[in-house]
Amino acid sequence: MRYDDRRTAGRLLAGELAGLPGRDPVVLGLPRGGVPVAAEVARGLAAPLDVLVVRKLGVPGQPEWAFGAIGEHGVRVLNPDVMASAGITPSALESVEAAERVELERRVRAYRREREAVPVAGRTAVVVDDGLATGATAEAACRVVRGQGAARVVLAVPVAPEHSVARLRQVADAVVCPRTPWDFGAVGAWYRDFAQVADAEVVSLLARARAPDPPAGDGPPGTAAPVDREVRIPAAGTHVGAWLAVPDGAMVAVAFAHGSGSSRHSPRNRYVAAALHRAGLATLLLDLLTDGEAHDRHNVFDILLLSRRLHAASEWLHAETGLPVAYFGASTGAAAALEAAALSGSDVRSVVSRGGRPDLATPAALTRLRAPTLLIVGSRDPQVLSLNRLAADRMHCEHRIAVVPGASHLFEEPGALRTVAELARDWFTGHLGRPTTGTSPRRSA
């Protein structure tokens, strides 16, 4: 049986570890995929969460075939059998390790951001990954925490082949693995959702884990209690339907704006929203028009009407959650998002447009805009790309045009919408502070 996603696996794993022997546990996730699992384990054990950065040493030309792994503090673990089979020479070993050491150090800086690592000396170190195949990376991780003075080392993974679990029992004091299928294959085969985890998601999970616990019935500034429900919002003379989802400890809320009345039911917007939830962002999937209004194409292009309703909805969203607000706009909703963000006194943190029509915003709004703005367009949508470039030329805020290779207007091509979700997630998580007033030249990616 497969896990729905990493968080589901983490909650199940936390239950398996509930009777964990040992004192003062600290949970260490292996980036990147192990961190969402570890976050659930840490929550279940009421233990601190940190990362343990290790890198696999892959056979040249076959990088998924690991002949060893490296970890922080100079730890290196090698598999002599694989090295012999692959013909790994000393020079090849040195070359691969040097490259992976550079990436390891980059990740340490990116994830910890100059914060001190959670100490493990004298404690029970629970090392968590989303699964393992050969176990080389997990072995390196266990040796790292052992060298840091952990009193007890527990390796916890949702799924792994039995032979790897048996070998790792010689390295860790205990191995907890609920599923050891005989037909293992690959880790990703045991998850329905095995989307790539980005650095931004890792940083977000660590930040939320380190936030102080709020008093009962309250929360620290800029966070919100979990919510997932349909709502009705008063907006510019009517009430519009919306779906509000607030993950535990969210730090910003993203209001989705579309030019039709079906926004909250849009599978594309729901896909992007799910990616934002995994990064710890709240979302409001919003209908800017009523069902009756959406049938009139004039209303779909009434940017001022759409922007007034979006502004009203964002004020409601901020009051309801206590979170700062960002905008995600598609089609004519992108123009509405830019108009609303440019209103006097607006504190919108950032804006992302997917295949949008920012050119339909007024020139004055584009010039006044201060929220950092990302315009995402498919390379096979040349007319809209040209219109986005014209709009970007009027902007004085930080902005960027991201061109998704091979994508058409609706981003229906394989992998195109995933790219959109990753770009949006990284933009929102990278602009959590107040809007900047500086300028940025137009760029493409």
C-alpha cells in the first residue's frame, strides 16, 4: 500500500515512534525529501526539528547508483562492493566528492541561515528520510550524529528494502521502518504524491518548527491556526464564494484571482495551491464574479470591478487570518491583482501572474506598483508573452518574466504546471517581507 504523500508518511511514522526509548529526542530530517516527513515526526514527538545534510556519491554517468555518501564534519561512507563493480578509481572518487562537498556546504548555508544546529550530544537523535534504497546516505547521517556525541541513534524511514534495513541495524541503535516490501523498486513508487521538495519548503518547515509555541487561543504575530473550509466573502456590493486553506503555522496568505466565476473550482489553481500548502503558505481560492455575472464576457474584462473585489477579499483575508497577503492572478485576474496591489496603502507582499494579461491594468497602476512581481508565461504563447513584456516595461518595482519552455497558454504540457507551481512557491517564500521600492530590470528565465 502506498502513502498519500510525505506528510501522511510522517504522521504514521510518528505513531510508530510514540514509545521511543531514550531521553530528550531531537529529530533530524535529511534534505530535501526527508524534511516534510521529519516535521510530522517532530510534531508527534514534541521534539525539536533540524536538518542533517548529507550527499550521495553517485557513479559517474549513473548518478542514482550510489557508491557512498558524505556528511557534515568531513564524514565519508563508501561501499566497496559498488566501487569495485563500477570501477571507481581514486581520482574519480576525489572528483565526485569535491563536487558534492560544494553542494553540501551550500545547503548547510541555505537551510540554517547562520543559525546554530540543534545540539545532539547526550540526546536521542532520530534520523528521518522519506525512504531509502541502498542506505548509503542514511548510514552517513547516522555516523555524523554518532560523531557529534548522540547518546542513541534511531533511524526512521517510511519504506525501505529489508536487506538495507538489516544492514543499517549495524549502524544505528534502532531502525524503525513500517514497510519493507519485497518488490521495493524505488522510493517514489511508494507514494501517490512524490513531488520534488524545494529548498524554500525546507527553510519554511524549519522556520515554523523553531517558532515559539503560542499561548492557548493565541498565536505569534504573522501565524495562523490551521483551516480548510468554504467561505462567503463580502466584496464590493455582493458576496463571493471562496475556499480558505491555512496550513499549521502559515506565515502568508495567497489570494487567487481569476477573471471568471469558476476560480475556486479550477484544477490548475488547486494544483498550484496544493504546492503552496506544502511550503507552509495559506491560500484563498476566490470567485471574483458571481455565477450570473460570469456569463457576461464584459464582466470578465472589467478590471476595475475585479480589482475592487479582490482588494475587499484581501482585507477580509488579512482580518480573518492575521496574515500578510500576496496575490496569484491568472488571465484577466492578473490585471486585477496588479491594480489591487497598486492601490494607495496596499501592503501586498508579492504578486505572481500565470499566463495573465497584466497589460490590461492601467498604466498608472503598473507605474505605482511596489509589490515584487513575477510574470509566468509559456514559450508557446507568443502573443501573451509580448503583452507581458510591454506591461513589464512600465513597472518600477522588482519584477521578472519567467518563460516556461514548451508551455502553451494553459500550461497543459507534461511538467509545465509543476514548473509554474515551483516558480510561484519560490517567489512567495522569497518575498515574505514588506514590498520593496527599488527597481529591477526585466529578466527572463
